[in-house]
Amino acid sequence: MALSYNRLTAGRRLERIAALSDGVFAIAMTLIVLEIHVPDPGPIRSEQELWNALLGLGPRLLTYLLSFLTLGIFWNGQQTQLNLFATADRDLSWLQLAFLASIALMPFSTSLLAEFITYRLALLAYWANIFLIGLLLYLNWIYATRNGLATQEATPAVSAAVKRRIFVGQSLYAFGALLCIVSPLLSIAFIVLVQLNFAIAPKIPILSRV
């Protein structure tokens, strides 16, 4: 029987996808911190001037925290899915690559937001990046479960919980983005609280259901 090229490039080794994912996440997490620069020592002549310079780094420190939490949450989400996948095929591999491409955009959207933190357009561009990541994570799960690539542990109840968590998370992010109509800083503060909730308080009632 003749083999098609698509079968030869199926990309069934999940550990290879996981290894690539870890590398992309590690690079993205490193690049966002490189946007925080030590203050220029030239004009600093006192403790107060140094303090003022450090305060000026506030927007970049805030967006660093925001993005590090974002990447950590989505890394955990992807790892959860990979642990529930039995194998992969060519299409799932490309969906995973698309997901990683959206992760690789985070340093850019983070830098944009840090530079223009009071601009609504910068906040919406940042949210669009988060939305794209969440959408691709959702599509990966839908594709795998519908094409027999998931393990037996991925029961209908587990699948519903995975999809519900993504949906609830993206809904909260969208609400946070809409708050930029009132104030971009209020919007950012809400998104940070949502992320802290997901990251360190999984037993809070809203999260125990997602």
C-alpha cells in the first residue's frame, strides 16, 4: 500500500510537541522581562532621583506581571490538554504550532501595552492576543476529542470542564477588556485580579466550576 506524504508527516510524537511548547513558553517568558531596563545612571544623582526612575518603570513591571501570569495560565492549560491526548496527527500538530505562534506574540503585545498603557487601542491589542491564544487552545481540544486523539480519561465530563474553563476565562478577559471604556488602568487591574484568581485561588467558588 502506498503511503501518502501527509501520513509520513503526521507528527504523532506528543513529547516532541511538549518539548517545543516548553521552549517557546520559556523564550516568551524571558523576552517579556527583557523589556524592563535598568534606569539610565546619567541623570541620577540622588536616592530620590533613583526612586523616581524606578517608579517610572511601573507600567513595564505591571505588564510583566500581567503577561507572566497569562503565559503561566495558558502553559498549564496546554499541559493539561497534552496529558489527556493519546496521540497527535498532522492537523493537530499544526493547530499546536498556531497556538505557539500566538504565544510568541506576547512579548510584542506586552511591550506595546507597556509603552502605551493609558491607550485603549494598546489594551485591546493585548486582549486580542489573549483571545487568540484562548481560541486556539479551545480548537486544539475540540479537534483532538472529535478525531479520537484523546485518552479514555477525557470523558464527556472532563471535556465539558476543559471547555467551560476556557469559555469562562475568555469571558472574564473580554469583560476586563470592555472596562477600558471606563479606564484602561481599571481594565488592566481587573484582568490581573482574574489571573491571580486562576493562578493561586483555584478553590474559589467561581473557579471550582471551571
